[in-house]
Amino acid sequence: MLPKIEVDKRIVETCPGMKIGLVRATVVNAPTSDELWAELERAAEEITSRYELLAINKRPAVAATRNLYRRLGKDPNRYRVASEALCRRVIRGLGLYRLTTLVDLINLVSMVSGYAISGLDADKIVGDTLSLGVGEEDERYEGIGRGVLNIAGMPVYRDEIGGVATPTSDEERTKITENTTAVQININGYGEEMPMNLAVQWTVELLEKYAAATAVETKIIEQF
């Protein structure tokens, strides 16, 4: 079942037109197929041909997330939004990491849409509510592959135990692994670029095509 979403008024006031696309599904995760990887490579080529390095942070979705960081007191150049970091990586010719089906299809949607997307193992979320608030000083948070991450001033999703996702990095506790059989994806549109309904629809299509998704649930929230 899709979680309830609660949003801190500080985020709503900064991003009054924000939308959150929710996708939940039962899935089969596996190493990324050649077909999905080819889609990622085509998207990377498109990003490289369309943008110069210094223009990535001006994409509407990326710029809106960066602005939210600033308004909340976080430096978006030191703590880059993951979608921006992905695009910068391919433009610099560093390539992408080939991971698992779920992680790579989420990266694909994030890179093309510009949105900050959290992809969580739904079975590891504690409780029926995700609260989108603001990180606090000394709040414990371990970013995936990053170790302890200072999330003070970042927008952060929390379940009953604590933080599970920020635009910079999701948390180790709820990360997707090859054993993940249920996924919760939050597409965070702090400023619109790709229409949110299309981003949600495309995510579902990718899940069904590459991750044998069933029991799919979706919702777009735009009234907070």
C-alpha cells in the first residue's frame, strides 16, 4: 500500500507548485539487462549532446531542488542533487555505474527528468507514513556508499525510525538490493520539468518491462 505523505510547511512555502509522484510495486530485481543498459547509454548520449557541464544546474527540476537546498541552508555545490551529479558524470565522460535493474531504471528516469527520485525497499520502511521534512544538526544518516552524511538543511524523508531519503543520497537502511521484492519510488518535483504524470507513467512502464512489476500502485500529490 502506498504510504501517507506529510510535508513540512517550510518546503511547501519554498516550492508552492511542487508535485510528488508515488509508485509502489512488487518486483523482481536482477543485474541490469543489456536492453536497459542500452536505454541508459542512449539517455547519456542525449544529455551530453544537449547540455554543457555548467548548464545542468539550470535545468528547471535541478534548479528548483538546488534553490530549496539554499533556502533551507544547504550548499548545493557541496552536496549535489543526485540527478545533477548523474548528468555531470556523463558529460564529463566518466560513464555510469552498472548496478541492478531497479537502481538503474530509477537513475534513467532521474537523469532524463531531472527530478530527485528516492528508490526504497518498501519492506524496510517502518510505519505507513513518510514525512518530508528538513534535516537537523547531528541527525544520524548514512548515505548509500557515502558513509555518515550531514543532512542538516536537506529535505529528508523519514519513516518511524528516521531518515530514509534525501535528494543527494538515499539511506543504507532502506536501500534497494538484489533481494528487494517490493519497491517504493518517490519522484520529487520541486519544480516541474517533465510533466509528472509522464514521469510516473514511464517509471511504471520500465518497472513492468524490466522488473516484472505487479500490484502496481501510483499517485500524484500536488495539494499540501
